[in-house]
Amino acid sequence: MTARLLLLCLSMAWLAGCQYLPERLPLPDASSSLPGDAEGSAACHAELPDFANASCLLDDWVAFGLASQRGDREWRQATLARLQGDAKERRLARAVLLGWGNAQQWRRASELYKADLHAAPARLQPLLRYWLNELEGRRRLAGQLAESRHEHHAAVEENARLSAQLEAMAEKLDQLTAIEQSINLRQQNE
């Protein structure tokens, strides 16, 4: 009887789903801060991300990625100037920043991602690889759009050329019709 009751309770919990689980469980790592710890949350979300703070690694890089996406051109330029240097973390931060810039900056961002992604901490690599894949998708779509625009432009030019040819042929046909009518009128008059 107790086994049935236990099985029934487990089934009900499984059917109810995960809605009753807490949204965020604290990590068992002693270096991570508990939710609500002001000192721990202040340490995360550095203005410029780096690899130094392992407990805030993902938070800092995600926050920087969102800031890069939302930032305007002036913010990106100022931040890009602050990210000078050859350190792998600086180069990857530049890749994130340039990845949200204009289409001309995307190629450089892709090069930086591909060159330095392996140097990132293992926990950060899936996020950076995701951003690289998303960037490559945007580059591919932009290329397809440019090709489509080129094909459309070529089709419009071809359409205009064919329309001009049709007009010329229609004009020649009108001239031939006029000549034929003139010949027919002469033959009738003779």
C-alpha cells in the first residue's frame, strides 16, 4: 500500500512539472555567492569582461554581449578603444563588440572568434561558439540578401532591355503595317 502511495505521489509530482521548483538554485561551489548577497552581485557584471573571476564569468560575458547588442555606435567606438591589446580576453571581447556592429565589422569579429575561441575558459566556450554561429548565420543571410538584390537589379535591367526591344519591335510593326496599308491603297487606286 505504501509503495502505491509513493508511486502515486511521484507520478503526481512528475505530471505537475517543474513549476514548483525554485527558479534558481544556489551552486554548490563555495566561491559563488548566494542570491541576495550584495557583495557577490556587485562583483559580477564587470564593465569589460575578462577571464579572471570564474564565478562571474558567464554573467559578465552575457551582460557585455547584451550591452554590445543594445549600445549605439558611439558607445561601441568608445568601448572598442578601451579593448585595445593582444590579450585573448580583449580580442574575444572585441569580437563580441564587433559582432553587433555594422556588416563590415562582422568579418573581423568572425576572424577574432575563430582565432581565439580555443583560449577561452571551457565554461565560456559554448557561449562564444553560439555567438560565432549566430554571427556566421547573419553574415550568410546578408550575403544571400546582397546576392538577391544583385539578381533583382539584373532582372530589372533585363526587363527594361526587353521592354525597349518590344517597343522597338512594336514601332517597326506599326511602320510595316503603315507601309502595307499604303501599298494596299495604291493597288486599290490603280
